[in-house]
Amino acid sequence: MGALDGATAVRCRAASALDRTYMVELAGRTFVDLGDYRSIIEHWLDAPRVRGLLAVEGGVTQGFALVARHRGVGFFRSVRAELVAIALEPDARGRGIGAQLLRAAEREAVDFGAGEMWLHTADENRVARAFFAAAGYRPKLGRQTSYPNGQSAIELRRELP
Ligand SMILES: CC(C)(COP(=O)(O)OP(=O)(O)OC[C@H]1O[C@@H](n2cnc3c(N)ncnc32)[C@H](O)[C@@H]1OP(=O)(O)O)[C@@H](O)C(=O)NCCC(=O)NCCS
């Protein structure tokens, strides 16, 4: 898997309300094994602290990411970011687009003041685990949870610059 093959440029842009259906639909079919991700993403999109990003390649939307802003508790009340979801169209995978989208999501997180990003992914999702490991995400020990359909999830995190 390497960088883009030169020909078509990818740009990442902020999603608008017009992109809602696209994100819900792609999440629904991508994460169908984990649970009802159409409803879950609808729920997240209704939260004020969530921002969506789209990866567009040659005018074609190839995927999306959602980042949520969380304010920590306690004395420092530091801001943290959660990568709620990232998904590409099946034909768009393996060409570096996901890595670009993830970096754009991290810039968004830094922009709203977050010092770290965390996320959950399915323990059994080897591609996602390799993808996030390559991007510098490391497991947070002792944080076990599960998806609506029962698969175990791991929490990964990365400090942001
Ligand atoms: C996970 C996902 C977003 C990765 O996007 P992508 O565009 O395919 O990934 P990239 O091409 O940018 O790959 C970046 C790095 O991730 C790793 N990686 C990506 N796909 C991989 C695979 N199939 N096997 C092993 N490593 C892989 C590699 O280290 C790669 O770097 P390299 O190209 O220098 O080898 C995409 O596969 C996807 O949408 N999957 C379905 C949804 C999902 O699982 N989302 C994550 C859980 S929320």
C-alpha cells in the first residue's frame, strides 16, 4: 500500500447538512456487522460538538470521518477529541485516502483545542488496527467495551501535536 498513484488529488472538506444522508448511508453499510450504525451516526450528527469531514477525489466523495469534542472533568478540564467514525468506500481503500482523512480529522481536533484523540475499533478489525497503529495510535490498557452486536472493542489514543 503506498501513496496515491499520482493521478487524482484528494481533498478533505468540512461536511455540511447536505452530506448527512451520505455519511449515514456509508456508515450503515460499512459497520452493518457491528450494529445499527445508521441510527448511531444520526444521533452523533445531532450533537452540536461533532464535526464531519469528507474525502473527495476528483469530484467523487470517497469517505467521511466524524470528530467529537469532549471537555474533560476535573481541575484542568482539558479538551479531548473522539474520532467517532472513519470509513471509505470499498473501492477507495488502500490508496492513502484514509490516512489523509485521519490527518484532516486530527487538524480539526487541534483546531478546537484537543490535546489528544481517542477512538474505538473492533478488536477483530485487523485492517483498522494496522491503519491506526501506522498513524501512531496505541491501545489504552484496561478499557474494554463492546459494540451493540457484541464484538469487543478496543480503545486507542494518540497525543496530538
Ligand atoms: C480503515 C480505513 C479507513 C483505512 O483507510 P485506507 O485509505 O484504506 O488506508 P490507507 O491507504 O490510508 O493506509 C494507511 C496505512 O494503514 C495501513 N493499512 C491500510 N490498509 C491496510 C490493510 N488492508 N492491511 C494492513 N495495513 C493496512 C498501512 O500501514 C497503510 O500505510 P501504507 O500505505 O504506507 O502501507 C478503511 O480501510 C476503511 O474505511 N475501512 C472500513 C471502515 C473501518 O474499519 N473504519 C475504522 C474503524 S472506525
